[in-house]
Amino acid sequence: MRYAQIVLGPAGSGKSTYCSMVQRHAADEKRVIHIVNLDPAAEHFDYEPVVDIRDLIQLDDAMEDDELHYGPNGGLVFCLEFLIENQDWLQNQLCGGEDNEIEVEPDDDYILFDMPGQIELFTHLTTGRELIRLLTSWNFRICTVFLVDSQFMIDGAKFLSGTMAALSVMANLETPHVNVLSKMDLLSKTARGQLDKFLDPDPHALLGEVTSESSWGRKHKKLSEAIGNLIEDFSLVRFVPLNVNDEESITDLLLQIDNVIQYGEDFDVKVRDFDEPEREDDDAVNELYRD
């Protein structure tokens, strides 16, 4: 069995930083985690990808093509669709072939897929679902990790916006899902205190803030209440805080994701730390039972 995290989130939410941080943390624990870059617009990151979509196609290829003339958003959609159409290339990179760079045991095959920051790819387009279908057919257990910048989530209206984006991704992709509040280390103590009520949110209390603090909220109170009921009825949107400077925070998040994808449950039990019973003790026990 193989394992994968599909790392999603708006632009600037810290996806690449998250991938490199998890890889370093795993290395400290003697685990091997690989990273695959599927962002054709990426320029700089702190990890060395074992597979890079830019070897197949780059965003500039779509934007500078004489026939396509795509802008940045249309170019990203085209690049991901081009990847799906050329799935044999990705399969060769991940699952074997002369150019395959992943040389690990099957039980340790754990990969982070660093995705583009264009959220439309995963909220309503089919590209994300197609990628997940392919990975599932290649024997991957998948968890979607959705990052939201915690600095964006310090009031009720913004929090509900981020929550609806997370819920849209969850509904569209239909995979096990973990929502993460990233960049907690950049918040002030005051802002961090404000976020406490968002980690286990009460939608109606938050909507009370929205409807009372703005004329738009008061005018569209029924719409806001419908959004709150939607979030509460699903009961799926919860956020895990992540502080990259806190090893315990990283460990807790990785443990939660590992539990979601059942990482390690198929491993053989290691018994080498247990001493073999001495022969004399066995003989004494047998003699006791004979008496």
C-alpha cells in the first residue's frame, strides 16, 4: 500500500513550506517522505522534488503559445489538464520505469503532492477528482490537506469564507480531509486568542457577529443563517492549528493525517526488542504443569 497527501490551499497559504517542513520532520524520525511538485508555476521551494510537473510542462508554455494565449489562471488549468491527458508520464515517474526516481520499500512509499494555489481546480472543476482517481488506481491511500492562512481567519466573516472554501473542496473531491490553519507562528498573542473560538466553531455565534457588524450581513441575514446551517449540518469542517516552530504541533498534525490514511496499520509487528525466554524457564514451567 502507498500513501499520499494532496496539499491544497489558496495562493500564499504555505503549501510548499508545509511540504518541506513535514519532510524534514519525518527525516528526524527516520521516516522517508517524498515530495512531488505539481505546480507548473512554481519558481522556488525548499525541497528537492522527486517528480516535477515542470519537466513535462510549464506555465509559460501555455501562456506564450501562439495559439493558446492563456493568462495565468487559464494556463494553470491547461497544465493540469495536460498532465491528466499524459498520465502515462506521471505513472512512469511514480510507479516504475527507467526514469523512476523513487526507490523505497512499498510500506514506506509516502508522498506529498504540492498542488497549485488556484482553488478553482478543486472546488468545482473535475481536474482534482481525475488526479485522485488516478492515484487511487495506482494503489495510493489519499488524504487531502487543505491549508488556510490563519492571518486571514481572525474575524467571523473571513472565517466563514474560508470554511465554505474548505467545505467546497471536501464535497468536490470526496476524499478523507484535514483542514489546517497555517502560519500560527506569525500571529500575535491577541490574534491567537481570537482564533481559539474558531478551532471548534459555533457557526451561529460567528454568524451573529457577521449579521450585526455590517449592513450587508443585516440585509442578508437569512442567507447567512442558511450558510451556518449548512456548515453545522455537515459537521465536517474543523481546523487543526499548525506552528512550524513547534515540534509537538507538527507531530500532532502528522499523527492525525497518518490515522486518516491508516499509515502503518499494515506493517509487520517488530518483536526484536523482546528477549527470547530462557530455556531453563521453559523447562521449569513445563515441570510445574506436569506436577
